[in-house]
Amino acid sequence: MSALFDEPPFARRDDGALLGELNALTRFHLAGCAPFRAMWPNWRESKMLAGLPFTHVSVFKHRTMRTESSEIKHQRTLLSSSTSGQSSRIALDARSSELQARSSAAILKDVLGDAQRPLLVLDDAKNLRRPDVSARIAAAMSLRPLASSIHFLVDESSGPKKMLWDRVLTARADSRELLVYGFTWALYTEWARAEIPEEVQRVMKDLTVRFVHSGGWKKLEASKVDRPTFDAALRETVGPGSSVVDFYGLVEQVGVLYPLCDAGYRHAPRWCAVLVRDPYTHEVVGDGTTGQLQLANHLAFGAPYHSVLTEDVGRIVAGTCPCGREGTRFDLLGRIPNAELRGCANV
């Protein structure tokens, strides 16, 4: 495990080593988590990734799963956003959090570079102090290793949400390059289509900005906003050389981000497996066949979210990507019909 992050995250993986790690982690969770053991009472070590057991993503909405062990020190709980009021609750622990932070940092540096720049977050700073961590805050804080300073742009303390545009000017004093993070729908409505003060507009036209976003596409699709429209609207507000980076991830898969590359594909890091299952039989289907995504990684010790059957639809794309990244690449195509609209990872 110590050398896990020494290589680039999207170098070709060793499936045998990954399977060994996931088998060992599955045994650990079967021993320490009674609900997981009840779901898979007859499981035996798998000889292939397709044989890995999973926890359906909806389970985390109905109970807080925990794996008990002398090695585990549980901490706060991570909450997904949800339109139904049923949030997933993920038990965080010290051992997993360290690995997950290193994972997200390696993935982000591969895509964004390792230069430190001021980070602007479309959220309220007080949400950092809540006993339970929101998916928005967790995603934003994954960018902290790349941030020379952090500026929260939202104030919700005095009634309706207020944008603190003067903090863009504060960040600009330190650098002409900025990182900006927000949920997809929030970046569009609260930045790209907002009434930005004229002074701030002038300053932003001289800035190079890397917009980073995740989740929330369904809200924009209802308004007929597609990806090219979204990207163009953000770039219109800032200077030349600015870009927009889209990450897919689940609150139930902390520390793992699947970037959308310039060729239009998602990429899985070496320490993760992406499987596609038939939504009716749950049998693994071949490359190019559309089905239900199962995401697995060996970073999760505090609860059995190491292998999650999602409500998302996709397909594995064989071959080497034109962007040069190796390993598994996949298309993310939508959601299972009638699946709940989720703010943290919907597409």
C-alpha cells in the first residue's frame, strides 16, 4: 500500500494485485460488518473481478454501515445531497481518510497540474464546521493540496444566499490563475448566469481560471443546457486559456474521481475497478455493452463502500484512449430509470 500512489494514477494497473487487495478487504468487511455479512453469507474469495460482492448504493440511504475493528477509528459522517431528503450516510475513519486524500490529490494533480493557486469555493465556510460533512464540502476540500489559499464565495447567514464577489478580488491580488469549484448546477446559475459586479467582471477577464465541477447535470438538462453550452458560458466570464474540468464521483466512493478527458471518456485510476452489470440479472457484461456501473477500490476500511453497485448507466470502452491515459475508460450515459435524482453524482 505504501507505493500505491508512486506511479501516475492512470498508468496500466495489475488486475491480479487489485483483485488480491479487494478480496482481502472484502474479508475484512465480512468479519467486521454484520449487515454486509448478512447480504453475502456464502461468499468465497473470488478468482476474478466479476465475482466481487457489492453494496447497492441505496443501502447507504437507509442505514449507516460500519465495520468494527481495533484498527478502525471512526470519525464524522459524510452526507450526500438528495432531493428526496434521504441522504446517503458514509462513516468516515482515519485510516481510509488518509488513503482517500492521497488518492484524490494524485488524480487532481494528473488533470490540473501540481501548481498551487487560490481556490474559490461556491459554498459557505460555516459548512466546514458542521458535525456531518456535506458532499459539496468534501469535494471542494479534495482540492486543498492544490490551493495556495481558500476563499468561500457564499454567505447564507443573513437570509437569501449572497455571493461574496469581493473575494474574487482578494484572490486576484495573489495570483492571475485561479481554481474555482462548485456543483455543476451551482456554477451555471450562481456564476455563469449571475449578475456579477462590473469591477469583478473586468478583473475576471484578465484571469486564467480552471473551473472544476461535479454532479448536478439533471437540473441543467431540464433547462436544455448541454455540456458545450455550460462550458462556453463559464469561459465567457474569464480570460483566455481558461478551462472547465468535469469529475464524476460518488459520496459512497470517497477519494475516487473519474475525470472526463478531452476525448470525452471517463478514466479509472489504477487502484479502482469499474464493472458493468446487467440491471436485471446483475451478471457482468462485456466491453461496449451498456449496463449498471459497479465501482470498487481498496481505500475503504471503515465501512463496506469499497464495492458499490450504483444507479448509473455506462459502458466500458476497450483500447487506448487518444488522451494517452491507460487502464479502464468508460462512457457515463445516464441513470437507471426511476432512480432518485441525487445532487452529488447524478449525470
